[in-house]
Amino acid sequence: MQKQQKKESKNKTAKKAVKASVGKQQYENFFKLGECTHKYGLSLANPFTGPAGACMPVSPSLMTRKVRSFCRGTMAVGTGGFGYVLANGRGMKNDVHGAYFSSSAFTGITMAAAGTGVNGADANADTGSGDFSANTTQGRLVSFGVRVRYRGTELNRGGRYLTLEEPDHGNMADYAASDLLAEEKCNEHAVGSDWVQVCLSGPVAPADYDFTTCTDINVANNYLAVAVESTPGNLFDFEVFWNYELVGAPVRGKTYSEADDAGVGAVIGTIRSHNNSGLDSKHPIIKASGFGGTNLTNTSKVLQQTVNAYTAKNTSGWITKGVKLWNEATPYLKKGFEIAETLAPMFLL
């Protein structure tokens, strides 16, 4: 008797699991991201305080060292009412400027990489250009971002930020505000005390997937920028963060990286399908993070939900479950919901 009651209880549990999983819809589509790919997506959305140790999980699977480096400073608006932070995607080393930024003595109206009132900042990395000079160490950028916030008085606050990831990762040195605005993916933001950021949205060329030797990695590539049009002398905090991988015989602390090409394609496709803009503070995945990008739980949920929606329409290999599928299967099953009991954990994923 007890055995029969226990069996009936299990059947009811399985039925509830099936009902809860499908609701009123015929089908539900989902694409479950692997752990490494999920971490990669979170790192793209928040390279500053997102998960450390992120990699780009593409084939072939390799042993790499996962590293994070950064630089911080204070930028000022120049005498012409223009200021900026211009960030170098290959500046994760400790002896090559990772960012160029204006001071109050800056007199220009374009984002210069040298000149009066232009300063440079180096990352706090433990590798320099010499580590790549013999091609024994190679690097690959995983995620990269620059963010800025106003630090002056409310009385003087005003103006706008212009954020841009150069679409082809070209050098934006000597770009004026008009050049930034000429790009479709440039966004405007009101000046305020909250962080405004722009991040790498993923590779744009095959070379971005590859590990780069000294031939390229020691050449600056300034393709992320936050420009400011505001009152001359206004001060802004800035931070630039890089997450990257290193390979090579001299590299220590290497760990295995997974290979999940389908997942990487889904994450990058999802990010670029929303808001028709760069991965900046107006993007829904970044907005989900809240102030300072600290709410990684929300970011994680929004990332998975948006991936579900994207892959259901655009990606082969997503999984289908639903009432129709179950009804078509049951005539061939002798024990009915005993099998549902086995499948119930899958329905609750």
C-alpha cells in the first residue's frame, strides 16, 4: 500500500514538473549556455567587476593563463570644452599606454594620442612588450572596456558623453565629436556621477579570435572611446579594464579552456542584436547590472533569457520541449509517467 502511494506521489510530482515546464504554450525553446560561455558573456558585459578568469571558449581547446589588468586616472575637459579617454585594445601591458586622456591644459577638439595636455596611462600588468618580443608568448583579448563618471560639483555638471566602439576596430586617434557622431553606433549620454561605459562587443575580424604575437600586440589599436563635451576644467574619473589569455612556454598558471563555438556565436549574436548599438550603458544587458554593474545576478538572468530568444530564431541546435512532444511520445511508452519522473529534472532546468 505504501509502495503504491509512493509511486502515485512520484507520478503527481512528474506531472506537475511537466505542467510547470510547458504552461499554456505548445513549445518552449531554450539554449542553455555552458559555464565558460556564460562567464564569457558576463565578462563582455562587465569587464570591470565581472567574473575574473574568463576565456574565449572557441576551438581548439587550449591551456591558457587568464589575466585581468587595468588602469585608472582622472580626465579633465580642455579649454575648448572637449575631453576624452581613448582606450587601446592592445594596451594590457605595463609599458605601452593602455589609454590616452585629456588634462585641463588640452586645447584641441580631437582625441589625440600625443601633444600638449595629453596624458597616457599604463596597465598594472605583470607582462611588458619584451615578453612578446621573441614570439614565445602570445595573447588574445577576451573582454575590454572603458568607463567614465563626473566627479565635480552639481553646479558645474552639464554636457554629454559620446561613446563608441569603432565598428572595424580601427584607430580613432584624431577623431572629433563630429567623427564619433558620424558612426551609427555612437551613443549620447547625459553627464552625471554614475559610470557610463562602452565595451568590446566581441571579435569583428578572424584575427580577433587568434593569439597575437609581438608583430601586432605591440602596436596600439585605440578603438574604444568616451568623449566629453562639457565645461572646461570639469574632472572625470576613468577606468580601463582588460581580460585576456596568454599562451606560450614561459607562461605560468595556465588552465584548460573549453571549446563551445555554438555558445560563443549565440552570445555575440545576442549582444549585437539588441538596441542596434554598441555594448554601452544603453544596452539592455548592461542596464540589467544596475548602478556600477554590480548586480551580476540580474545580468546573468538577462543574458540567458536574451540568448534564449535569439537562438530560438537564429541558431540551429536549440532544444524543444512541450505538450505536443510529450503527447506524441506517450503512446510508445509502456510505463507512462514513470519515464516522466526520470525526465522531470530536465524539465526543471
